[in-house]
Amino acid sequence: MNKQEFIDHIASQHGCTKKEAEKAIDMFTSSVIDAMGQGKEISLVGFGNFSIGKVAHVQLVLDSKKI
């Protein structure tokens, strides 16, 4: 489901306008991004956890014989 389909889904499920549904999605996503940018972790029971973690550096070596 893309963003527009999700907006339509929220609007039909909750009896709100598509503009209101889009605003709710935008408020949620921008708030998650802002909180994570401050190093906070978000835990929504029954939905999921949002956090930023470190990923180890990976070095790839291309084998020219296989290309």
C-alpha cells in the first residue's frame, strides 16, 4: 500500500477527509523522524519499535573473474 492508498484507507475507516488523513500521517512520520534524530527510541505496543542502531562497516570485494 503506498501513501495515497493509505490516506484513502484511513479516510474511509475513520470518516475523515483525505486532507485530515494525510495530515495525521505527516504528523506521525515527522514526529518519529524528529524523535529518532534526538536519539530517542519509540515503542508502540502492538505496532512496532523505532530506533536507530549502528551498522558495522562492510567492505565488498568484487571478483573480476566472475563478472
